[in-house]
Amino acid sequence: MNKKLSRKTLAIIIIREKLASDLSEEISMNKEEALEVVDFSLQLVDEWPISYQQLKSEIKAYIIINMFSLITKFQ
């Protein structure tokens, strides 16, 4: 059981780091900020998306929606 749990934990850590790296490159944001966004979004996930690309696109959509809401809020 511990070995299976540790593999799952390791997989989540690798996915987290890869997501943060990809998001920081694609959106031109700081790596630490990307890690915070990824951590927050992973806490909200009830079910894991089917693929890495789907998870990444959902996080990017979340970021874009929040950016637009901030832009419209201050205009």
C-alpha cells in the first residue's frame, strides 16, 4: 500500500512541476506564481482530468478568466 501511495505522490509531484514549468513558459509568468496557481487548482480538482493536456488547458482557462475579470473590474 505504501509503495502504491508513494508512486502516486511522486506522479503528482512530477505533474505539478511540469504544469508549473509549462504555464510559466506559455503565459510568461513567474515559476513560483505558476506553482501557486497549480497548487490551488489541484486542491479544487474532484476528479483528475483524462489527460495532462486537459488539465493544463483547464488551468489556463481559469487564469485567463480571472485576468479578464480583473481587467473589467478596474475599467
